[in-house]
Amino acid sequence: MGDHYGDVKVQLGQMKSLGEDAEKEEVDPEEEMPVSSPSASPDPTGCITTAPGADALSTNICKQKGKRSTKNPCGRPLQGFPAHAVKNFNSAICDQTLHIKGTGKILQGKSAESNGNYVGVHESSNTQETRCEDEFKLPRKRRPVTVDTSKAKTSLEALKLSIKELQWKEFHTGRRAACDIYWHGVSFHDNENIVSGQVNKFPGMVEMLRKINLSRAVRTMQELFPEEYDFYPRSWILPEEYQQFSTEIRMVKESDATESPTFIVKPDGGSQGDGIYLIQDPGDLKLVVGAQAKQAVVQQYIHKPLLIDKLKFDIRLYVLIKSMQPLEIYIAKEGLTRFCTEPYQEPSQKNLSRVFMHLTNYSLNVQSGNYVHSDSQNTGSKRTLSSVLYRLAAKGVDIKRVWSDIIALVIKSIIAVLPDLKVHYQADIPPAKPGPTCFQILGFDILLMKNLKPVLLEVNSNPSMRIEHEQEVAPGVFEYVPSPVDEQVKVGVIRDTLRLMDPLNKKLTATPQPKGGGSDPVEVIPADGDSQGRSPDNADNLPPLCLKQVYPKYTKQFNHLRLVERIAALFIRFLGVKGNMRLGPTAFRTFIRTCKLSNSNFTMASVDILYIDITRRWSFALPDSREAGMGLQAFVEAFFNLAGRRFKSLALREQVVSLLDLCESHLGPPSGAEDRRSLSCSRVLPRGGRTRALYLPHPRPISPAVHRRATSQDCRPHQRPKPRTLRANVEN
């Protein structure tokens, strides 16, 4: 008997080696689930029992009466094994019930395979009913996150370094199967066939951050919160506001003959400093290019900037929008400072054309003979932000205050463009439909004035993440060489963005909730790394996150600014047609009727006139638009008009708040229990979410006073929350 079981043990050992070879050949390289075959040992009870182990599959193969077979439990012959070596294997092995522990699945009939695991089958009625329990105890290795980099452009090299450092898997030519993350170069629509995963662009971000749209969004916020949005220079949109601009400049010069203000002209779709020029007279504007009017923004020029080494400079700060609903914003603790290459002089007619003195764009100044490529972060024409801030700190500058003002500028700017982004997002990715989620890195260009007040120059939806620069290595011969300063900043931003978006790391991607309804107004950003910023797989190899959350961390200070988002939620609620971004006349009338905004003084005929006037004006303002109807910005203007009609005695902000409360009280909270139908087109919206997903997380409570306010013009103004000072530390 002992010899017999010794032979069986040898044969099972050979089966083990064959099984391991087969696993090596058939394993999917993208799904690493190592299974080590067990070793067999004789059992005095008459069963062959595999040795238990932490990573072994423990299986009891019991002898049973019945027809013997020389086939393995999967029904395939045991090749190379004599009949006596398998005579104790009963055919019931293939017919018995196999129950996998932890799955609760029992399959009847022949043995079957599901997702690589064998699931149970019931034995035939002619054999004794038995059960063998398979216990899987596999230390499942964390599979690598997959990243599609086929559409990446300037960020490709930094992205490759980041993926390698994270030990993730890159697909540089794309992949037929879905990837976890897609990294696009320009816009969300670089690849329109994505149905899952995460994309590093939001739909509509490119359009919203063009010079004109950004100016309009900030201007709306300036009407509501003039003290909060004073960080953006006075702007005019060309050609529609040319007459207004000319009149204002003429009046300034007539009132003070010595006054000679300077303005900077930026083409709407320009980038890298292309087409930017300075003027001091409206007659110098270049309004027409060929046969078409040139769309541009004219801004008041900041003529007293902060100088270092007598040079003007600006700050490129990288900001991550991790999520739009709920809003999550992260700011990179390290950024870049880009210097002009000629000593600064206040603008005059003699030096207006000297771009190396007035414009800080890297793409312009790199063409100057004075441009200095440096391997040091403290010198050269491109330096790290921390080196500049510490230099200012050495001169006694309150760096905490500067950094706090920059954080506030970033949060307020994103709040300004968020309503339009939500309209774009619902058009491309309806809430109830499967689709990708989005995140995006933005580039904020900020100028420090002489009094250390930060000024927003522009926001880039596609900031260059190139980590090398072009250098002439021989006369007429150029090649790209590494840029240590760029690599230090940009690789960290991309790497830690990927870490935050890691779909397999639940701890890192969890959103910390603000404590007690909001953080302390003097809360500082800790300078040391924290546990949230470490990946469990590479905690010892990766540095702490260089990105710090500023929203919802500072919700309490800035949430009162999100009024236009509530207007956008109303707008989206009445859109009706999937993918539509404009409100038709019927939908607008339905909005008025549903919210009970018409009365004897404001009839439905007046509603139609208001709609036609505003829509016609905006159609001239947006000549490239092919869609008819009222867009969000036009709807906001109409909403302001309606608020002024209903609550005449209040200031604009209080008028808007009162009308919002009134509309929301009539509409009521969106309910997931009923089919929400479009109030304009009778179209059934998906359950659970188009409007609910776009409401603010903490809507304003509705009180009976709202209805009294609607019928009485003598209303007491709302108490405006006082802005609270935000403090933060400067970090490397």
C-alpha cells in the first residue's frame, strides 16, 4: 500500500510541474493572479490531500465507488500516466459538486469555467453525493494601472517618467481593451470612443478658457461680487465693445491730459504670446484681419509689476481639478517663474514694441539673445516659484499672505467658469449614462504687482508640460536637451495627479470632508507629507504628494460665491434635449410659468420680448455659434433682468439670491423616485440624476419668507457673509 501511494505522489508531483508550465503559458500578462500548485501528501484516511499553504489551493480528492477514469477533473486525459497510477481516482470527481468557498456558486451539469475559476457541478444521481470544498487563499497582487498615452503631446516625456516611477503600464499606441486612464494632449474630444475610465480633460474646458469666455465669466462674478473679483484687470471684448472702449479712453484723457493709460491686446484664440501687442490709443487697434473682424480682449496693462533683478516676471502655477461634482481643487506647491530678458521700464510710446521687456511668455523670450538656460532653480530666465518666494521672504515679505491670496484667486477663478463647464459636461456625458470621468491640470498665469497683490493674466487649458528645451548645438543645428527646472516641477505634478486619480487606490482617492462645516479660517497647509499622500504599494519609494487640496478644504470661505451654479442648475433642468446646450423659446416660457414669475405687470408677451432681445444680442456677440437659442450666459443675463423686475429695492446680489430661492421653492428638490420629464419637450430624463447631480451639496433652505418677499417690494437685504482671510504656508 505504501509503494502504491508513493507512486501516486510522484505522479502528482509531475502533474504539478505540468500545471505550472501551462499556467505560465496561458497567463494574461495584464491580469497577474499567481496560483502556485500544491504538493501532494498521502493521507491515512484514504484521501489524497494537498499540503495546506497561504498561497496554495487546498483540495481533497476522495475515493468513491463507481467507474474509474484516466481523465483529470476537467475531462482531459492524464497523458503520460499509467492506468494503475490513477485507478483510485473515481469518475465522480468530474461529476461531484465543486463548491468554491467565498463565491456561493454551484453550477449543475458538466464542469464549467467562469473568469478563470472552476465553479461547482452536481454529480449524477447514480453516484454517491459528495462535496469537495476549494479554498482559494491567494495573496492577490495589485495589478498595474493602465494608461493610454497615444494622444499625449508635450506632456509625453514627463508622463512616461511618471508612469515608470509608479510602476504602471503604458500603452503608447493605444489599446483595444479599455484603459484605466486616458491622457489626451489638447481636448476631451481627442478620442471620442472612450466609454469608461478616466480622461485628463473636461469637455468644454478649451472653449471656456479662451480669452473672451473667461473674461465674460469673470465679469459676471464681478457684477455680483465686485470686492471679491478685483484680481482680474478691466477688460473689453472686441469688436462688439470697441465703441464703449474708445469712449471710456477718450473721457479719461479729456479729464487728465497727462494720463496715458496702456492696454494689452490678446487674440481670443492666441497662445504662446502670438499676436499680443500693447497700445495707448484706441486707433492703434488691429480690428480686421483679411475680411473678418478679429476677436480679441483688451485689458488694462499692469504698469507697476514686482521686479526681481530689475526684470518683470510672472508665475505659472499648476492646478488640478480632480472632480467637478463635488468640486475638488488641488494646487501644486511648486511652480515656475518666467522672467523677461530685458530690464523693465514703464510703457511709453518709445518702448511699446519691446516684447522682451513687457511680455513674460517663455515662447517669446526664449528667442532673445539674453535668455539664460540654467540648471539651477535660483538663477536663469526660468526659476522655481519657491526660490522666488524665499528670496522675497528674506526681504521681509509676508509670504503666507501672498500664498493665501494666490489660493483665493485660483478658487474664485474656477468657481467663475464652473457653471459653463457643467453645461458642457452634461451635454457630452449625461449623468445616467455610462461614460468616463474627468480630471484636468490647468496652468494659471499670475502676475504680482509691486504691492504684492496677485493679478490673473490668463488660464491655460493645455499648459505645456515639456521637460526639455531646444538648444543650438552647432550653427543651424538644434536639438532638445533636458531642462532640470521643468523636470523637477512638471514630473512631480503629473506623477502626483496620477496618484490622486489611481482607480485602484481607494484610500488615496477618497475625498476628505471638511470638519465642522468648514475649516478654520487661519488653517495652514502643513509643510510635511501626510499619510493621504502616500501610495500603499510604493509608500517607501515615492515622496509625499506635491499637490495640496484647497477645495472643499476651504469651502466655508468661498461657498457663498457659487450663485451662478444655482442658475446653471435651473438652466440645465429646462434644456430638455440630450446634448443640447441652448434653451428654446418654449422652454424659456415653461421656466417662467413653472416658477410663477409672470404676473399682470410681466405678461407672457413680455417674456417673449425679453427672450428675443437677449437671444438676438448674444447671437451677434457669438458669431461663430451654429446653434439657435439661449445659451447659459444669455440665460444668466435674463435671470438678472427678472430678478431686477421682481425685487427692485434690493442690490443685485440680493435680487439674484431672492429669485433663486423663489424658483427653487416652486420647483422643489429633484426626486429620484419619479420620472423627471423635461418641462419643455416631454422627454423622460434618466432616473437619479441630471438635475440632482448639478445641485450644490448644501442648498439654501427655503423659508415661507421667500413667498412674502415675492409679493412685496419692501424686502430686507440678505446678510452677506464676510470674506474670511485664508492663510497658508509656502512649501517646496
